[in-house]
Amino acid sequence: MAFPTDTVYGVGCLAFDGEAVERLYEVKQRNRNKPIPILVSGPDQLAQVAREITPLAQRLIERFWPGALTLILKRHPALPDVICASDDTIAVRMPSHVLTLALLQETGMPLATTSANRSGRHSPLDAQQTLINLNGRIELILDAGPCPGGIDSTVVDATGENVRVLRETAIPARQIKEALK
């Protein structure tokens, strides 16, 4: 199903359901070498998907979550292989959208979620754009109006002793660096 987040509309499923994650790749026509990010509602769900949270990652979590920061972390071995990068890492974030957090809390499980568009197209900012992008490919769209952010999350690799900004979008790299001082 598709739903709004604090950045763009996403399409997602339960992160531990390997078959559903496979279907996400089909719906998006996404390259299988590109992992599917995971949304969590807080520390309990983060512990379900991440094997290790470095001190630097913890500082970024305290500063930017919930929000538009995606962290690359080492994955928990219980996650299906299909969701992970080839180097045994995951992309994970805690959104700040009320509906998304309610959905995460109601399911009680992290969600494998990526932007609700076919690969190569612009990320949708409302339910109508999502319908145009994924018409007939998904069963449900939760319409909560336009997304407040409109910009994809910033992605930071926090698996080692130093962090690396891999995609600078919603949160500028200078803010990331300032948070780590």
C-alpha cells in the first residue's frame, strides 16, 4: 500500500515479509541491487532491524529523528536478504508524519518502504500523483493530503567510526557535521 510520509508518498510492506518485499521491487520496477529502505517508529523497532548502532549514529538519531534522515546501519540477521544491500547493511529512518507513525505503531513492525513511484520518475507528493505513478500496481493508497516535506531524506552511512553523507537533500551536510561535534 501507499501512504504519506514527512518527505514524499511511500509504498511499503512489512519488512520481515520477504515475498512482499519482492513485490515492492516489481511494483516500482526497481533494480534488485538497490536495497529497500526501512521505516521504524522508534528504538524498539530499530533494534529489530539493526544489529549495531554506533555512537555517531546514536547522536544523529537523537538530533534528527523523527525526521528526514536515513541512516545506513548493519542489518539484523533476522531480516530477509532481499531487503539488504550486498554488504549486509540497511537504510533505516523514523519519519515524523503522524499517519506514518500511527501505521508503524499499529502494525507493530518496521515497514520496508520506498517512494511511491516507478524507478526513474519523480517521487510523488500526494495521493493523486501516487495513483498516476502506480495505478493498478498496488491495492491501497492512504490519502492524507500533500506531504509536508516534499524532499527525499538525506542518507548517511553510519556503520563505521566516521559518517559519510551519501545523499544530501532534506538535511544539509553541514547540519550533520554540526550535530557530531
